[in-house]
Amino acid sequence: MQRVSFGATGLEVSRLCAGTGTNGWAGRSDQTALGVDGLARLLRRAYEAGVTFWDAADEYGSHRHLARALEGLPREEVVVATKTGARTRADAARAIARFRRELGTDVLDIVLLHCMTGKGWPSSREGAMEALARAKERGEVRAVGISSHGLGALHAAADCDWVDVVLVRLNHAGVNMDGPVDDVLAAVRRLGEAGKAIYAMKVLGCGALGSDAGKAFEFICGVEELHAFTVGMTSEHELDENVRLADELDQRLRRTA
């Protein structure tokens, strides 16, 4: 599995990211429904296949599953992204401390403000941003940013120096996205020009595009500003097939570059 430099974060990630948030909210997801041991086994299999970028969130309830999967692995070889709904400085500070305990790690690789929808999030989340910036200065967090659910949020991220990482909804069919495909691609280009690390979610349109994952992956891998993309998987068969597709596309793109 190809690994790439993740923007200016200093992190290196696999192009394919293992997501843990399919239908995720209110402390559960399709992945956490596998149980702590079940999801941990799947994530460790992902690691063995070279998928060293894992995506979590407080709202998915997946921290303890990732902590179990990380046991015995070289911590520096896995990049973990997580997300918080914190709004205030105090809430974010508590979340950072709790996330470190739940994930069993001294340093959080990536912490995103979860589900930003409008352009005003840098004002409404100013307190949380300050707490995350301070944690970054102390070495408790390596990179910060947002997961986006709105075009306004994407454009605000491009203009915000605080943002290191952006998680964007993107697929070739415009399913469950922040706007029309061309509009989202234009925002992604702005993010790339601003030097942000960018990875994509909803690549398979919440399963609606799963019947032709190859087409979905080919589109995503063709967006040159994207560093990686996350896919939620619930079985070894899905994992193996997605790794195969991602590897084939990476090899093809390298040959034609």
C-alpha cells in the first residue's frame, strides 16, 4: 500500500484509510457493532495489508476498539485521526485528555472539529480551536482541522491558517456531498493551493456506489489534491478487495505519471 506525505503535517499516511464510522453517530457505527475484539482484528489485518491510516471519532464510539488494535503495534507506524464535537476551550481540553486515555496514546495524531457545516465555524468554535492549538504546542496533538459537511465550511478552512487537515465528502456521483461535484472539486483545489492535508469520505456514497467500487476509487485517486481517502469496512473480504483496488490504481497512476 502506497504511503504519502500528508500535506505539511509531517505525518505519512497510507492512501487507503480504514474508516470506523459507517452510519456512525450517538456512540455507535457499523464497525463498532463488530465488537471491540472484532473491529480490532479487522484493523490489525488492515495494518498487515499496509493500511496504516485509521479514522475514528468520539461520536462513533470507536476509540476503545482502536486502542485494542494498537496494542503491540509500533505506535509510530499508525496514524489515527479522531474528531470532537467540542465547542468551548474547556470542553475541547477535556476531550483531548479523555481521547488520549481512551486511545491509550500520549499523542493524538489528528484531531478534527466534527461536522462543520457553515462558513462561520472559525468564530463559533474559537474556544475549541484555541484548546487544540495549545495542545499542539505542548506536543499532545500533531495536527488539527475539520471534517466538512458544507461548502461554506470548506472555503473557510482554505482561508484559515489554524487548519492543517480537512476531511471532505467526495465521490463521482455527488451522493451525500457538500454540493455539486464540480463545486466541491473547486473547493478541494483551493484547499490544495492553501497547502492543506486533504482526505475524502463518502467515496462510495454511503454504500450507494458500492456495486462499482473500482469506478469510485478511480475517480478519487484521480483528484490530485487528495492525499488519502477513507472507506468503512466490516469484513476481511471488503478489506482485501479495497486494498486490491487501491493498489492497482496506485500502480497504474505511477506508471502514467
